[in-house]
Amino acid sequence: MTRFAEFESRRAQVLRGGSPAAVERQHRRGRLTARERIDLLLDPGSFTETDAFVRHRCTAYGMDASRPDGDGVVTGHGTVDDRPVAVFAQDATVFGGSMGEAFGEKVLKIMDHALKVGCPVIGLNDSGGARIQEGVVALAHYAELVHRNVMVSGVIPQLSMILGPCAGGAAYSPALTDFTVMVKDISHMFVTGPDVIHSVTGEETTAEELGGALTSSAVNGTAHYLAHDEADAFDFVRGLLSYLPANNREAPPRYRQHSDPGITATDRELDEIVPANLGHAYDMREILRRIVDDGELLEIQELFAPNIICSFGRVEGSSVGIVANQPLHSAGALDINASEKAARFVRFCDAFGIPILSFVDVPGYLSGVRLEHEGIVRRGAKLLYAYAEATVPAITVVVRKAYGGGYAVMGSKHLGADLNLAWPTAQIAVMGAQGAVAVLHRKELRDAEDPELLRKQLTAEYENDYATPYLAAERGYLDAVILPHETRGRIVRGLRSLHGKHRPAPQRQHGNIPL
Ligand code: HXC
């Protein structure tokens, strides 16, 4: 064989991946191969592969009989919408996508490349975790990978796609990255699979129940998007990347130069959304869609803690991160899941220079025996920490209720927001009228001839005098009380004025967020 022919033959084997039977099995299970996935993710023809001829050096368990080029992971770089990204795709058709020494070296190398050039890294995970035959060397490489995940965290965006059964390190490494996408029916993420659980604890479960896409998206919140198929997952990731800067030194991409801050017909619709009756819910998205460019929102963890919305959007073509209470669920109250979801999102935005818009309609932190026992104080504190730590431009709009701790945490002036606005419908107070009247006027109500009439009078008085935006505005805790239809224009102008905000970093090792 000539040198060129040998090369062509080796390259053809690399492109084929695992055995035809393994590829057929992967397809039969409704899953794509590593290369098919890369083609769906990247701009056509943009992929440049690295380390295609890397092979493992393991001899245990007769492994030296099979040393395929590439070793079960495809690595390289390419572009998404003409912007550079680094990618690794675990190939489940070779040793089950499990990670050994050579595999690990490839992944670490492409991550180092991403860090060097300052571009996002996207991991396509479909792996049985540490390669059993390679023992501690496989574990060492997983540990190095999670170390790398942490070292690049906040420097380059890290996105993980779970596209098969991901166990052990194949689940932990993605959990350390910024966003995790899963696909209905084919994705699973757990420390150990159902068989191991059965042998250790005797519990009977299925992969789907244990760590399927729905469980991970709606129950434990490990996943940030539940895709209905692989194509949908790749669309989401491409869309997500369009909001993100390449690294923490660059600004997020800008898609439009100018927005008219004048009042439009859509702006006027904002005046009609919040019901006059405090007990009535409404969909906060109706407000958000009228604020962002083209009404486009890209929600994160939509199925988890739906009482808070975390979403990317654009204002005047530039990315913003939106945190908004959702009155449709639990009246928008903050519980543990909502606090943790929003805290992580705020920290991501802050790390990557994405301004934060907060829309507030919150009756406060939820309490109760279960929540107290599960740590609403410790875990709810994360959101306070995240907001207080954030130094990106921050604009807050109080739409309706801002009671108690809910007022303080949701982007208040006191935690460092730059521009605080409220609608005339805002009620900023320690608590709602019913509760306040019951505490303040217990004795009078007890002794009254007609307690119900008195309660009504006192409630109306409290709502008029105390549950308003004007006491906060009086002290400068709000910069302005505005009509709903003025909000978008105010935000456009506010973000323009905050563009050059100086963000000095405090001198310390790091803060100590309650975990
Ligand atoms: C070597 C592995 C492997 C592994 C799978 N394979 N996992 N080979 N090391 N970890 C191989 C199988 O032997 C099989 O080879 C092929 O991949 C496909 O696997 P199947 O079991 O047939 O596939 P499936 O039924 O889809 O099940 C997938 C699975 C299961 C749920 C992932 O394989 C499994 O439970 N694997 C072990 C998971 C695990 O416990 N990993 C170690 C975790 S510890 P053949 O030749 O038959 O096709 C860890 C360290 C963490 O990761 C460190 C963190 C810092």
C-alpha cells in the first residue's frame, strides 16, 4: 500500500466510527452517530477535526486487540453562524463512548484550545462514563476533565448535550457546565443506571424515571432544555449561542444597531396586561414579549420552577438575561427551586457581561415546614447572593407585588441594581394588605362590632397609603414610577446609558455563596 493509500484507508476507518453493527444499533435506538451530530450542529463544511489518529495504549482485558483510530471521541473546531466553537462528540459506537486515557487527552486538548482562543466549547455526550478496562487512568482523566470544566467556568461558555445514557463522570462533567440539553426518549443522566441501583438498594426503576429527559428537566432541574428530537436540540443550542459572547472578555453579539425608544402600539398593550384584582394571575411572558426585540424569548429551564422565568432576549439587538416572577404558578412566590434556578442564571449573565432585567411580581419567599426543613433559608439565600454579587448593568421593573424578602431580592436598588422602575400598580411593602392588617390591628379587629367591615376599611387604607410605589420612590429606592407603555423605551435608554458601566472586581480569593 502506498503511503497515500494507507492514509486514505485509515481516514475512511476514522470516518466510519464503530462497527457497522454498532452504528446500526445506534440508529435503531433513534440516535445519531457522533459525526452526524457534528454535521447538524455546525455550519456546513466548517468542521476541522483534530486528533483523528489518537489511539489508546491499554492492554488490560485484551484491549490491545482493538485500537481504533480516534478512540471513540470526535474532537475539533468549526463555526455556528460563522462564530468559532470547539466541539467534542462522544461516539457510543466505540467502547460505548466510554472515556479512557487517550479519549480524555483529546477532550482536554480541545478544551484547552477553546480556552486559548476564547470560544465556547460544546460537548456531545453519549457515554458509559469512565472506561472500566482503563481503571484509575480513566478516573484520573475524568477528574482532570471536571477540573478543566471548573477552570474555564465563567471564561468561556460551556454547553452540554446529553444524547444517550450518560452515567458517572459522563453526567457530572456536564452538570458543571453552563447549560445542559436533553432529548426526549434518548437521553438519560444519572450517577448509576437502574441495574446498579437494583443491585445496591433493591429499588426497581427505569432509566426514564431515574434520569430521563423529563425527570432531569422538570423534577431535578439538571437539564436546561427538553428537546423533542436531536434536530430540535441542535436548533436550541445554535439559538442559545446567538445570545452568548465568545468569552468573558468579549461583548455578546449585537444584531441590530438601533431601536426606537418612542411609544409603539405594542407598548400600549402593556397597559392592559396586569389585572386590577391582586388575586388574579396573568402570564408574565405577555409583558416580556412586548419588551424584547421581535417578541423573542429563549427560556432556560422552562419546565423547572415555573414560578420564575429565566430567559434570554434582546433589546436593541443586544443580549439581556431576564429574571421574572411568574404569577401563573404559586402566585410567583420564591421557593427553593426558583431561587436556585434564578441564582445560577444571574451568575451566568454576570460572568459573561449580559445585562440583567428583572420583572417583579412576588408575594415573597414561600415558607412552611417542608420548605424550612429542605433549607429555604440556606438555599433561598443563593438568589440574594447572586444578585448582590452581580456587577453587570441591571434594570428592575416592579410590575405589581414586591413584598418582604421578595422586594429585597428581586433586583432591588439595595443589592446593586442600576435603574429601578415601578408601574403605578406596584405594591412595595413588607407584606400584603391582608397579612399586615391582621398583624397590626389584631386587637381592634377582635373588639370591633363589625370586624369584617373594619377589616375592609383597614385593608383599603393600607393599600392606598402603604402598598404603593411612592414610598420607595420618595427615598430614591426607585428611580422612576412610569406607565407600563413607557417601559421598553426606558429600558432601551437605560441600557444605552449603562453601556460603559465600570465593574471593578473586589480583591479576594472568591466569595462564599451558600451551597
Ligand atoms: C467500558 C463500556 C462502559 C464503560 C459501556 N460500555 N459502558 N465499556 N467502560 N464504562 C460498553 C459496553 O460494554 C458495550 O460494549 C457498549 O459499551 C454498549 O453498552 P451497553 O451496556 O450495551 O449499552 P446500553 O444498554 O445502552 O447501556 C448504557 C449504560 C451501561 C447505561 C451506560 O453501559 C452502563 O451502565 N455502563 C456503566 C456505567 C458506569 O457505571 N460507568 C462508570 C461510572 S464511574 P459491547 O462491546 O458489548 O458493545 C465514572 C467516574 C466518575 O464515570 C468520575 C467523576 C469525577
